[in-house]
Amino acid sequence: MQKMRHRIWLLMGVTMIMLTFPFAGCTGGGGITSEEAITIATEAVENDGVMSLDGRDTEVLEEATYWHVYFPFSSPITRGGSPHVFVNKTSGAVIDLYYTE
Amino acid sequence: MKASWRSFIALLCVLIACIAWSPAVVALPAATAVDSDLALAAQISPLASNKTPEEIANNPAVKDAMGAAWADSSADNATTRHEEGGWIYEDADGNLTVQRWPAGNRSSIDAPPPTPPPGGHVVGEFHTHPNWHPPDGKDEAGKEWKKGPSDEDKGAKLPGTTGIVTDRSGNVTLY
């Protein structure tokens, strides 16, 4: 009976780990994390030299095969666009870089 | 031994759950400041108008101002092209007037606080998008631009007013 209780507790622990791990900002599949994607995207935008990242926030969206990183203006009075970078979740390669205005 | 084993598992579960959910807590949107700005702007400037967005965009005074803003944008000069724009006001008699904004940057422009005429109010705003090139959006340097308005354009517009974007295709986009 005691052994069974231990197994139940252990099962609950493992289940909680499995349920919560995908929400931790990790890919869970051995690929790059959202934080790494932001670093890659930031470097790509700075190297491209079209837009400055001063005065901008950083947002990241998780898509099926890539991270969508973009940098909207922090100021609510600013009309304008942002750099948008798609970073492959597995390889970390920049697969698209475009701008809005 | 039993109790310590159970405590260890319980503590481990709580710890992992806390770590896992902490980014979601940190990333909660801080939209309060923006919302209050928009609400304040709406109070300062009543936004009701009987005019449709199309009527506002086709008004001769507005069309002239948008044409002048496009010319001022230097859209054909890859070095100096920039955004221009302005507020569109409706006065007490229903006439539309335009107040231009200070010149913007290559792909953005700041709107100063609106100062509508006495008895008038804001009915819209316009600005130029000189970077997008037909047919695929790529400029002379091969940089890819998406046709607007951007999410930031839509988010910054005063609620209940008409937003207008002009680009080099000659089209006017309402939002």
C-alpha cells in the first residue's frame, strides 16, 4: 500500500513537470529558446541597418516551426513600423526579415 | 522517511510549477498607460462625426493635404524619404481642415496632441508610407517592406476616428 502511494506521488510529480514545461519559454524539443531567438533577431536587425531598436519593446510569438520576433514602438503616440524577424526553431537561422511602416 | 519523501516530491512539483509559469507572470501586458492616454484624448476631443471614412478621405481639403504630404515625403529619394502626416479636424460647421504634424523619420512619425478649432473635433489622421515599393514591397536596396497600416498605426489611432495611409501605388488605405 505504501509503495502504491509513493508511485502515485511520483506519477503526480512527473505529470506536473510534463504539463508545465512547455509553458516555460522553452522549446522542449532541443531547439533554440525564445530568449536565444530574440538575441539572433536583434543581431540580424542591427546588422541590416535599416531601423534603430532605440525606444522599442521586444515581442516574440511562437509559431509551428519558427519564432516571430518583432520590436514595436514603446511610445503610444508613434505611428510607424517595426522590424519583424522569423527565426527557425531548430537551426536558429533567420528565415525572413521584413519591415512594416 | 515516508513523510520526507512526500514532502520532497511536493516541494519539487511546486518549484517546477513556479519556474515554469514565471515568464507568463512577468510578460503580463502593461497596457494601462496607453489605455488611459487614449481615454484622455477621447475626452479632450469628442470623436463623433456624421461623415464616413470615404467622405473624409475624398474631401478636397484632405486630398490636397495628403498630396502635399506625399510630395514632402521625398519618396523617390532613398536617402531622405520619410513619413509625413497630420490631424483631420471637423469644425462646428462641418468643414474639414488639416493640421500637419512635424516631419517624421524614414518609417515612423509622432503625432503631437491634437488642437482642433473651437467647437471642432478630431475626425481622422493621415500619414505617408514612402518605403513600400510595388510589386513585391522591396526597395532599391532589396529590403522587404509590408504594405501598411502597421499594427502600431492601428493601435495609436484615436478610437472612433478614421486613419488614412497613402503609398506610392497611389492607393489610399483606410483603417
